[in-house]
Amino acid sequence: MANPIKPDRSVVTTCAYCGVGCNFKAETHQGRIVRMTPWKDGKANHGHSCIKGRFAFDYYNHADRIRKPMIRDSISEVWHEVTWEQAFDFAAQRFRRIQSRYGRQAIGGVSSSRCTNEEIFLTQKLVRAVFGNNNIDNCARICHSPTQFGLSATVGWGAASQHFDSILQADVIMVVGANPTEGHPVFGSLLKRRVRQGAKLIVLDPRQTETVRSPHVRADVHLALRPGTNVAVLDSIAHVVVREKLYNEAFVRERCEWEEFEHWAELVGSDRYAPEAIGPVAGLDPADIRRAARLYASGPNSAIYYGLGVTEHSQGSTGVMCLGNLSLACGMLGREGVGVNPLRGQGNVQGGSCLGSWPHVFSGYRFVTDDEVRGSFEAEWGVALDAEPGLRLPNMFDAALTGHFRGMFIMGEDPVQSDPNQGHTIAAMSEMECVVVQDLFLNETARYAHVFLPGSSSLEKDGTFTGAERRVNRVRKVVEPLAGLQDWEIVVGLMNAMGYKCHYDHAGQILDEIARLSPAYRGLSFELLDRVGSAQWPCDEHAPEGTEVLHRERFPRANGRGTFMLTEYVPTRERVTDQHPLLLTTGRILSQYNVGTQTRRTANSRWHSEDILEISAEDAAARGIKDGDMAWLSSRFGATQLRARISQRVNPGTVYTTFHHAETRVNVVTSDLSDWATNCPEYKVTAVEVALVKPAGFDEYGRSLDRHAGLAAPDLSTATTASHPGRQEVHA
Ligand code: SF4
């Protein structure tokens, strides 16, 4: 039905929900958003969109939005509304007091991929230039940090090699640990279009997702591997490529380090990676591994797209290296239709990686230990900077528990809900003397905060996002910020309160500063983006309107050559036991966005009102569980309950759920294991048990059972879970 309200104004902006980065025409009537129309000139979406970008915008005006800054002395007290100046001064005094008592390194910050490039850049500037240390991290730590590590090590840059439209020239598409139909729907449609046109499709995923099978689309090879065996299977695919001499020797000799190739070929070519050896480990038919390898290597254009199913493992970085190695060996880089492409989850994960919100690198992935690089930032910012890399987010929590870390600035993140092993996170947060949360809503983390700064949504501010294809897109203010300040203005306010004088007239000046300090962004400006629509980095004097395809002539490494990393398979320490005989893996659904802070406050919740546990018919029957029953899900870390759905999408031995609803508290269950190189949590593999919740009625874990009245827990005496202190009442 047509929207009866006639808009009086429109603005073209960018969806913040996922890494596709769709452009929309946002229409307003008397200062309120009435319609979001996919923008036909959007270079990432060409007029297409999904139900999140199109319909899930009402959250910006939801009654739960906090509209005034708030402070409190301790987390057991109620909140008090204050002015912005009072909030900034309170936070500044607390942070300075902590540093005088415990040292300069006792505070830090974390930024979010929901924020713009300009806000992410400013947050790391706050930490480096004002806090005086490098204790800055961002939420890519818990999703795509292995991408930066693994792709940088092999092909030079931790970013997608292609633009989305490149897939229309792919002959073979390999999707690894991703479900673009749900997670990146507009790109997912493009992928399906190419498959319908005749491209072959290989999918590595424990589940039978819509990408594997949906109307008119069926994967040619589906490797439904056991969670935790990615590296074994990818090495086995490489084994076939090496032993059957399917690699592109001319490409490797001309563009890569040949000696490193030989070392790698010797490793993956060994008998222990033969499909006949790996098949039983991964629960696969060896013939399917061989088919996948032959198909990928045959191309002629083969493209890899991957997601968190690769990165969120204890060998996440190794898995990414496997993909870099494979594409180099087969010569699948440097032209249209090929490449290795991480599908970034949130709207600005790529920007979060590019803009220096890491403890060891400045924007542009340049090390804080490099005197020349650090000197360029010192000259621009007018202060001496710390040359020692700082703490990663999990290390900040660990240090809080040992008494060395006492204060944190958290912009747009909800680590209590989103980080693994929730009990550990809560214990660490409870130890801190000053937690400043900047967000739209009082999220779970705000329970442990002393200062709440009401942030602005992407609809209320100016800036840029960098999508999964490296595309920098304009975010334009559609409505005024409900609490009065855009997020970048809030960070500037805190910087000034802490004694660092800082001023920008508008967000475009922050992008100008980014361009001065970050080589790949050198040519970017609001003026350019307003003129050309959007541009993919690197954008500089050699590519004034950006670069669609990377690695055409050389790789961005010192010698210009790609290289091969050794990728020995090391099984995760997370193993099934008699007590926890199933493997839990997690993912997301089309209508909801990550931890659901925004989408749960829109009508999209009609499509997905609770997280569901998918379980095979065999595993359900063995436990007396029927479709729709409530089930206890327990691991050695904790337990929670959710509704079970009997599904053919998961194999026996594997269960699956999403993590969009705070009350489900899936991260009470997930393990504390993480990637060996980057600390990215192993969300995708947790040994669990599932049990029927019998009718009768209590919740030993303190959860509200309003939705599920009349249901009670079985005896899970070994399970532990975290309590939920922290009062959220507000006194105006
Ligand atoms: S969620 Fe992703 S695919 Fe959907 S409209 Fe937004 S950017 Fe596009």
C-alpha cells in the first residue's frame, strides 16, 4: 500500500546494517522519517535493498531512546540526568583520577562498526592523543580481525579484492562460512543471479543454508563440514590442487614467492591432508572434497566469498590464510570475476579496521612502533604518542580482573551481550571505576556504566561508512540528533573536557584529517563523494575516483609478490564430551541485526521474535524434544534456554542458533577460546548439551520466564551463569 504521507524533504544516505552498504533516499515529513527508498544510483545496491534497510528505521525514534546524558557514582545507584558539560566533566575527572592512581595505561576505549569512519578515527585519537596510550580496540576484534591478519600475510591487504559486481563474471563461486542470503541479502541476490546464469557454486558450511539450496539455486558441492574443521578441509582442497597439479604455475612464478609456494605445497601435499584422511575428521565424503578442489581450480574465473564461519575459530587467521594461499596458487586474483572477499558483518567493519581502532596500528594499518609513521601523527595532533602497542579488548577485561585496568570508554558497543563467556565480561566490567557508554539505548553493558552519553543513530549524523567491498559511502544527516549532538561531537566534547583542545566545524574536516594521515584514503573528501557518489579505496592520485579490483599488477607487499603461509591444521581444544556431546554454532537471520539493539525495536521483530535452536530430528528424538519445545542449552561455561526447532539444515551432532535477543543470552554458553593470532572468539564451536525443559516452572538462572511461563529447568548442576547486577532506573 502506498505511504499516504507526502514527504517534504529527502536525503540520500547509506544503510548502517550490513557491509553491503546500500544507498537509500530517506524521506521525511515535518522532521520525521516516513520512507526509505533504495537508491537506484547506489553503486553497491543499484536500487535494491532488504527488509532491514527498507523497514527497520523506526528504532531511531523509539521511546527507549535516551535523550539526556546521565551519571552515577556507582553501578548500584540510579542514574541522574545531567547536562552534556556535567557528563563530560564527570567522565574526564574520573578518567584522570584513575590514571593518577593506577597509571596512564589503566584506561582505554573501544569503538564500533556501527559508527562512522570519522567517529572511529576520533575515538582512537581520543585514546592515543588524550589518554596517552594505545589501549584502543574495536568490535572487529570479535568478528573479522583474522581477516586483517590472514589476508595481509598472504596478499598484502586485509580487505576484499573485488567490487560486488565482479561476481557477475565469476564462473565458479566458493562460499565459505557465510550465508549471504541472510547476512548480506542484496549481495546474496546478486550471487544467486549469477548461479542462475550458470556459475558453479561450492559452499562450505555445517548447515544447509538458503545459499546451499533455495528456489532455482542449488550448490554443486556442499561440504557440510563438522564445526572446527575448516582448516583441515581447506588444506585438503589445497592437497588436491597440489597433487593433481591444478595450480597456475605461470601465475605463481610471475606474481608470487616461488620458494614459499614450494614450502606450502610440501605441507598441504602431504598424505595427512589427503581427502581420504580428512574426510572422516570433517564428516565429509572425500570425493566431495576432490570435486570442490577440481571445480575451484578449473575456473577459469573462481571467486571466494567468506564470513565469520571462517574467522570465529581458534584457527580463524589460519583459515583466512588458507583462502589467500588457495587463490594465489590457482591464479585467482587481479582481475574481474575472481578474488578473495570477506563479507563484513556490520555496516562499517571495514572502516573499523582501516581507521586505526587497533592497539598496534594507526589508520592505514601502519604500526605504532614505526617512528616515521608515529611522527606524522604527532605532528598533526601536536602531542607525543606512545610507541608501545596497547591492550586488546579481551586483555582489557583480563587486566580489570587483576586490578591493572580501571576505566573504559565504549562507543556504540555492547560487549556484555556480544562478547563470549559473558560471566567473565561482567566480572571485569564490575571491577571498573569508570565505564562510559555512548549508545542509543541503555544496553546490557550500561548496567555496569557510570556515565551514559546518548549517541546519535546513523540517521542523525554526517560522515562515511566503508562497506565490505572497500566502498566509502556518504552517511548524511536525515533528522536532527535526538539528544542534541552527533557522535563525533560527543567525542570532541570529552577530549576538550580532558584538556586536549580540539575543534571541527563539520564531519568533513575529520575525513580531511583521515585523508592527510592515511595513504589509501588520501583522495577522499565529502566533495569527491558528493560528486561521484562513492569510491573504493585505495583512492589517491593514481586512482582519483577509487579502485574496483585490487592486485592487478602487484601485491601491496614490499616486493610486490603474494606469498604462502604454512597452515597446519590444529584441532580446537573445544571437544565434545559425554557431558557435552553436541557442537553449537551460531549465526544471524535476515530480519535482525547483530545483538538486535536496533531491529528488536522495530516491526521486524514480527518476523523473528526470539532466538531459535535448530536441532536434527535424531538428536531431538534422543532427548525427547519435539518441535517447539523449550530446551536447555548448556556448556561448561553456562546455560540458557530457548525454543527448539527440528531442522534438516543441521547434521546430527550439530545445533545452531542466532544471538539477536538479549534475553536468550547465548553468550553465557559460548566458550572463552579464541584465535591464536588475533583473539577473535571461537563463537562457531562450543561443546554443548541440550535437554528438554519440563513443564512445572522455575528458572534457577534468574531469567524472566514471562514468555515461557510454566516451564522449568532440568538439573544442570554443573552449569554456571552470571548474575545481572546494575540498576537501570533513571532519576530525572
Ligand atoms: S542490511 Fe545490508 S543488504 Fe539490507 S539494506 Fe542494509 S546494507 Fe542493504
